[in-house]
Amino acid sequence: MTVNTIRELLENAAHGNPEKLAITLDGDRYTYAGLFERVNQVAHYLTTLNLPKGSRIGIYSNKSCDQVIAILAIMSTEHIFVPITRLLKPEQVKHIIEDCGITCIITDTKKIETVKATGFSGKIISYTPTEESDVSFEEIYKCYTGKHACDIKGHDNAAITYTFSSTGNPKGIVINHRALFDGAAIVAKYLDIRSDDVISGILSFNLDYGLNQIYTALFKQATLAIHKFVLPSDFFTHLINDGVTVLPLMPIHITQMFDEDPHRIPKPEHFNKLRTITSSGGNITPLMIKNITTHFPDAKFYSMHGLSEAFRSAYLDPAQIHIRPNSIGKAVPDVELYIINEEGEACKPREVGELIHRGACIYKGYWNAPEETRKRFKSIQILDKVLKPEGNLTDEIVVASGDYVYADEEGYIYFVCRKDDMIKTQGYRVSPYEIESVVYENIPEITECIVFSIPNEEIEEEIVMVYGGKRELPKNEILFELKKHLPNYMLPAQIVYNPNMPRKSLHSKQIDKEALRKEFV
């Protein structure tokens, strides 16, 4: 028997709602009974490999129903699921394989050549038969029964997720089953997910935000409609034809979907089933809010904030999106958030400090990175000047996020910058996020903007702004607008147009600030 795991959610759905549609993509459709049978067959096969408990099994493939089956199959064993972003190159895939010691990889025919190029010598499983793999899902379905029993514990490690950037090798974050289970329960709670919901599977199943769509659907026994975002027109067709009611997005998707002739976007009445939209993984701009509320007027829009070390920390009540559009909101259920200064004292309203996450959804730590783990995962003693746990207990772990934030008088939290991003210039501390917010609010022609600093001996640090849009704007025109809203010491010394921004992560499409900074330094 297993409890507090994603496997438990799958068993509950298969036994309690077997004929309900679980996942769909184009012509592929699986009921919960059908999904459960396929997952059990693959999980049964994995147990015959006699791998040691906790062995890492990678999934490197394009999005599909088979990919979801593979994820749930690994999570129905004592092994650890390692998602590998489909856009990674052989050397990056090789790093992940070697860093966490992957012994088996599940892939598709399009990615199997990349796996081979890494020199991988372990077991290769493909979705369809190919000479390059040891076995395929099709062969497993023919030879293995659907019977499979497991006894996974909530505290067992479930997944290791990796993110890439230009600043060095990636780090893997270790997540146990309980954290994934809690994340599904919490999201289902504050988003009011229902069993009759159709959740869009537009996000990549490589990081926790995208994976949570699978787990939340299981938690409420809803339907997951997988979609591969290529063209805005196809995306809108997906919303209409699949009857999507819950739409998880990243800011880049909001930009892409409305980067289209407005006359080609279906009228709002075509989206009357859509009731909930969420966004995480980047800044929400006024233009994004305007487009969402204009084209999806019946949907509630949730802006959310998560951490690398904890799934979800805060969300903004949709009723506040036009009142406090820049706020990340308040703590999600079962989480406490504290803001402390450098002395460890609670910050006053409007005082900037570090965000500390206590409670649910905290991950285990960084794989093979003890220094990074010690930097972020702290004893609750870090909050000694804020609260006193009963009995003087000190073994509880909290996350020191590295995010600089402040709260207003009503407790709504605002992101300022990462701890290492604060700019010191002319004797002042400057938040790059504050400058970026002014740009987005007042210069609609600019669709992307990143602000950072480079060394300048005369003034400590010099402010640089790089922006993207459909056309380059005169520098004086930009400065003229910024001067209306910012003091002189906050004005960028350099303003550069770059329509092809480097990306920090292949799956999130966030701008790589460090790559840009290196170009200037």
C-alpha cells in the first residue's frame, strides 16, 4: 500500500472513475482504467530489470501520451524519474546522465540518435519498435500483464529535475513523492479544480509547473488535454475543440499567443468554457494582463510565484490583478512566508528583505551540490527573531529563497529582485525589476526587457537595459519616457535593442541575463 504519492492518486482514479477520460492528444485517448493498465505494464517491466532501489531512469522525448505513461510508470516503482528537456544537445544530455548516474532511458524515435551520441551504455526503451532500442512500449504491452503492486513511501525520492543556463553545468533538484502530492492538493485547493475540468497540457513535462498539471488532474480525476504549442491558431483550436477549462501558462506563451493578427483571434464567446488561467515562471506585464482579460473575460487569472527549492510559494487572488498587478500575492495554503532583513528580523511594510518559505512543498536539496543545498535549505533557527517553535525544536527545514521582496500594509508581497541582482550605483541600491516594470507599463512597443549592471569604477556599477520588440526605438525617446517615472540615478547608461535575446532555459524561454552581461563586460 502506498500513501501520499502520485501512485496513490492514479490508483484512486482508476478504481473510482475507470471510464473517465484521463489524457488525450490528437487521436490518442486513455480512460483512467486504460491509463492504469498501461502504466502497470511498463512499471512491471521496469521491475524486471532488477535495478537497485533509487536508480535514476531518464525520460528524453517529445510530449505525448506515452511520455505521461512513462512518467507515471517510473513513479510507480522504487526508482527516480529524471526528465530531460527535449531541446538539449548531446553534451548537455550526457552531463545529466553522468551527474546523476542514469542507468535506463525512455525515449522516442526522434531522440534516440541523440541518446546514442552521448555514448550511453545503459538500457534504452523506445515508445515504438526500433533497432536502436532494447525494447519498446509496444513490445512491453504484448508481453507483460497489467498487474503491478508497489509500496512506495511519501518520503522516498521521486524525481530529479535539471535546469540549464549559460553560467555553468546545471544542478538537479531532488523531489520526494510527498512534495509532489502536496503540490497537487494545494493547487487543486486554491484553483478550485473540479472533476469535470479539462486541464490544458501545454507546458513541458520537465519541470514541476508542467508536471503538476498531470498530478492535479489525477488528484481531482479531471482530464488532461495535451497540446504542443507551435502556432497561435493551433493553440486557440486546442482551447475550443478540447473544451479547455483550466489553462496553465508561462509569460512567453501569453506573448506568443497574442503575437498574431488580432482579427484572427477567435471572439471571446468561443472561450466561454475557460474559467481559470494561471501563469508562473516570469514577470507578468500590463500588456499581458490586458490581452488575457480582453480575450478571456470569463476566466480568472492567477499570477503565481514558485521557487527552485519549493514548488509554489505565493499566488495573487484574481480579484487583485488590476489593483496590484505587480504583486505576487500571499502564501499558498499550508505555507508560511516570512520576509527578514540582514539581521534576521521581520521586515516592516515596504522594507525589502529575503523571502523565507516554511511549510509544504519543500524539496530535498540539490543533487551532488552540498554547498548549494546548504545555501538554500536552512534550519528554522534562521527565524529565531521572528517566531519561536514550541519546545525549542530546531530540526525543521525552511528555504532561504534568495528572492528580495517586500510586503505592503495589507500583506501583499512584491518581488524586487534576486539577492545577487541588486544594483549599487552612485551610492544607491537599485532594483532592476523596478526599472523593467516602468518600461512595460509605459512603453508598449517594448515586448521584452532585461536590466542589469556592469562594473564602472566611477559610480560602482553602470545600469544597462536590453530590450526587444518589433522595431528599434530611438534611445532619447525611451529615456524621455523613463525620466517621467524614475530618478536620474535609476536611468540606464546604456540602452540596446536586441530582437534575439539569449534564453536562460530552453523550456522556460526566460532571458539569460548572465549571457547578456558577459557580452557587455
